[in-house]
Amino acid sequence: MPEVALGGTFQYLHDGHARLIEKAFEIAGSGKVHIGLTSDEMLQKSHEVESYEERRARLLEYIKEIGVPEERYEVTRLDDPCGPTLEEEFDYIIVSPETYPVALKINRIREKREKKPLEIVYVEYVMAEDEIPISSTRIANGEIDRHGRLKKKLKKEA
């Protein structure tokens, strides 16, 4: 049964995050998804981010909404970019273009430690209406909503 790793901050839990999470469960099949959630101490964002507990609650709520049984996943605190992937046995790591370099670093370190590399599953960005990737920063700046709809357009339609 596949063991799948996925990590992130998951601020605003937007459609890009949803695609990563759904891909992780698709790859895991009857296996388990291990989600590392960035700790408050590790955050380095240019915008305000909700607390770890608030982001964790929203993440768990979303996973419940998509109907995943509790035994098929675990959410753990990430205090460094690599988390448990350097020591524990995983088969896959799910990444976005933003986190792909971290997966390469993880595999280099695993190789030095004589551990099998993780199979990297690369998931492209989800584009907003303006064909620019959806991101928490863009949402925080008021450019788009969590589904990538332009805020200005929404105001005109209202």
C-alpha cells in the first residue's frame, strides 16, 4: 500500500491546494497520505497567515468534505521543509512547481543516507481566470478568490 507525502502551508485552502490533496489520495489508493502542515515558526510569507491550528482545522474539514476516511491520512506539524521524508519510508511525494526543488533536495539527502528515492508526482499550478496561478499571496492581496475568480470582475457583477 503506497505511502504518500505532501507538505504545505495550506493558507486559504484554494483550488490549487485541492488539486494537490486530491492527487495525493488518488496516488495513495488504499494506502495512506501523510500531510505535513507548516508550523507557525517555519512560516516565511509576505502576507499574514492564520495560525497552525486554524489552518489544520480547515484542512481536516476539507478532507472530511471530500469523503476520505480518517485511517487513510494523518496531518503532522512541519518544523522544517523536509519533515519526516528524510527518515520515514514513503513511496511518493506530491509537489507543485513551488515545492519541486524541495523534493529534489529530499531525494539527494535520502540517496546519501542510502534510502530509496521518493517518486516525485508533479502537479501543475491551477490557473486563475487571468491565466496566472492561484496563490495564497494573490488571495491575500485581494486579486482573486480561492477559486481563481478575479475580485474586480466579481464586484462589477454584484
